[in-house]
Amino acid sequence: MAKKTWAPFPHPDRAFDYDGTKLAKAWSTLHAGDQEPFPDEKHVAALIRKNPKLGKDAAAISAALQDAWRAFHRGDFQEAHDSGVALKALGASVAIKAGGIHATYLVDDAAAKTTRYESLALLADEAIAALPDEANSYYRRAFALGRLSQTISIGKALAQGLAGKVRDALDATLEIAPKHAEAHTALGVYHAEIVAKVGGMLAKLTYGANANDAEKHLKQALKLTPDSPIAWIEFGNALLLLHGDKREDDVAEAYDKAAKLKPHDAMEALDAAWAKAQLE
């Protein structure tokens, strides 16, 4: 394992350690938002049968994947990322999520964020090529490119065609997994950011984006995962983009709900802490 150089997770909590069988028992709660399949030996073996180039020892790969996810949930983001990268396409999902969440909250330098998201987008491309039937192959690409677009400004992202790539990846995600709450959240944010940037008419005509669809997808995410801090945060962010001060009370209420939710892992702890900071 490479020497740890990433900024550490600042809110360690023993409750986020899912050792042994705890991970499987908590999996449906931990992954309600992204619909990630539990990487047991049966699931990994099925993926290997579809693409034998991914490996041979399903048991060993399964154990390594579970350990990578344990690292993610307890906040050892670099370990989770590096372990996922070592597993190539099979580990891309955990690598991208770990690298992306860490960059979002614990990397301050804008150029470093951009570089990180670019590298994660390449991992997602590899996952799509190797695992085209997995919803999160596409969702992680949308996640990486969406975060990348935010580091270079929405205007520049639109000029580079990133918006269309994000939309295509999210559409592909929801075609495979219609109840993928994080994809609904991301698609809602997609609509809201474009409407806020170019205006309602141009957004609809050029990008197929509109405020009604933004709120529809964000509310669907809240319906699917009412206990998810990020679903409430992004709902508030979208209201701010679309309505500004006119909905500031609703924005504050959304952040307040996110801040008060009990986090189940390191990611949710970072989400809730961000929401709390907005209210101070």
C-alpha cells in the first residue's frame, strides 16, 4: 500500500467501522443511494464470467473489494481508492467514490481537484468498457465529470461538451437502475445548473434542461432516500440556483435536515458537517 499522503478524514467514529459481517448487514443502508451490489463471491464470479479478463479468483477479489469498501465507509479514502485502482474495473466504483468524496471535501487546491476528477473519469471509462451492464459504471462517470465541470465552471464545462456526457451517463444509469437515488439527485442538479447558467429558454432548447425536471428528480431522490444528507443538500443547492433568495427558507430547511441526520459512514458525516457549516 502506498504511503498515505491524502488529507485524513477529520471525524473518525468507531460506528463507521464495518468489520466482519457488519458490512453485509449494513450494506442496504450504506448503499441505498447508489444501489451498489454487495461484492460477495457470487456477484464477483458473475462479473468475471461476463468478462474473464477481470480475474480468476472470485473469492480473493470479493474479499479485497469488501475491504476497500470498509476503508471507504470508515474514512480511509486513500486506502479505498488505491485498493480499488489495484482491482482495475472491478474496483473502479469504490476507487472513484473514495477519490471523489475526498476531493470534494478534503482537497482545497482547485488544480488538484481538477486533476483528481480527470483521473477518476478515466477509471470510469475503463469500467464502462469492461462492465457495460453495471449501473455504477455509468454513474461514476457522471459523478467524476460532474465534479470536474464544477471545478472549471459550468460555462467552460458546457463549451467542452461535458454537460452532454454527464446527461448521457445519468440516463444510462437510470435505464439500468431506475431507483438509483444518487443518479436522480445528479440529474436534478444537472437541470438546475444549466437553467441557472443559460436561462430557461436556452436550457430547454439546447440541453433539454428545465426547472420542473430538476425538482422532479430531486424529489424522487428524497422519496427514495429520505435519510440521505446529500439528497437534502443538493435539493437545497438546486433551489438556490433556480430561485435564489425567494426560496431561502426552503434552502435553509433542506440544509438543516441534512445537518441533523445521523451519519452512517464517513461520507455522510462530511455531508452533514458541510450542511451544518452553511447554517452557521
